[in-house]
Amino acid sequence: MTNISEQFNNQFAPVKALLIYQNQATQKDNYGYETDNNEVYVESYDIGKRGQPINAHPLSIAEMVTLNKLFQATEELKTNYLKPKGLLPANVLYLDAQAEGYVVWYTPPMEAELFFVPDLQIPTGKAHIPAMVWKASKNSLNVYALKGKSKPNANTPLYHAPYFNIYESGNVCMGTVQIAIDRFTRLEDFISKWETYFFNSYFSHTIGSHAGAKIDLVSLWQEQLATGKSFSSEMLNKHHNLPLKNLIK
């Protein structure tokens, strides 16, 4: 049995206090929906000899570093979020492993199983798809298409992903898909889950007037499923002024 009686004799004195202010206003997202504004301002106080807060000032970088070290040392707050199991996968283009971080990766042209709602009159089955760039966080996904087979670089132009359920921005409408990604999800599992969520959901509708390809998407995928031919990059619409490096923000 561990003797912890000495710990009761330790005296702890307050040395710092933090006051957190939060913006109470709401704002509209890219799709016109109202969302909470989560902006915060943190004010730091030193504690005087008589225990009163003094010297109010914005939380400094040095204080942030100290807090971060305390949190990192706390076992309950340790996570494996976006940490690779080994070497960084070759298809990862950018990784931000912070608590609200994201990953940018690419997949080469391949054959994938695609599912469509009956109303579209497109048979479910395997079809050739173009190379893709993916950007995902814990709860959102954006996808884009690429021309060719080569690994993209920062200046590679992006094209609209030629699929249903996608906004013009590239953001994917996930519908009722249950996303199970938490702070313990490793990098490889994170990528695998998002690709599974995307391809295992049913493509059902276009969003607004967005044209995902140079021809009607129904005709495009009916032909792809019927012929089994490679995806023609000539069908892709270029994403206006969006080289890959613009995804890294």
C-alpha cells in the first residue's frame, strides 16, 4: 500500500486566475445556417499577497505554454488523435494533429463500389473514378478531383469531384451517416473511416446549381457503370482559383 500521508501536509497557494469571455453572438455558416460564435478571450490575473486578483492582462504566450504542459501531463487528457501508427503514410499531403486538426491526403485513380438511390436510375456497382484529394476534420469532409495519376504538389490545380451530395465548395453532405471519430482515432483509422463513410453512403442528389462535371452526373455514372472504362479527366470541371496549397489553412 502506498503511503500518501505526506501529501496532506503540502500547502498549495493560489498564484494565478483565469477569466474566460465568450462571444454571445451567432453567425451564419457557408450554407446560410446560424451557428454559435465560439470566439473566446482569456484574461489572466496574478494573485496578490492577500489572495486578491491583481494585474489583469491578456493570457500571454508563456502562460499558454505552461498551461499546455500541465494538460499534456494529465493522463486523462492525453490522446492519439491523428498520430500515425508508424511512418507517415505516403499518400498524406498535410497533417495538423492539434485537437481540432485535419488531414489532407490523396488517392490515385481506382475502381470503387458506388451506391445510388433508386430514383437516379443508376445501378449500384464498381466504376472507375478519378484521382482525389481529401480534406477532413473530426466532423467534416471536403473532396476534390485531380487529373492524371501523379502525386500532387502544392500548386496542383483541383477539380470539382464528379459526385452527388457535394456543395460547390467541395464540402460533402453526409446526411444521416453516423461519424465515429474521436480524440483517440489514429491517423490510418481516420483516413480509412472517412473513405468508408464517403463510398458506403448513397449518392442521392445534386446541391443547388453546382455542376460536378462537364456532363450531367446521371449520364456520366450510367455510362461509367455500363462500360467499365477508365474515368476520362476531360469530364472534370476545374475548381476556380483553388490550387492544392489553398486547402492548408
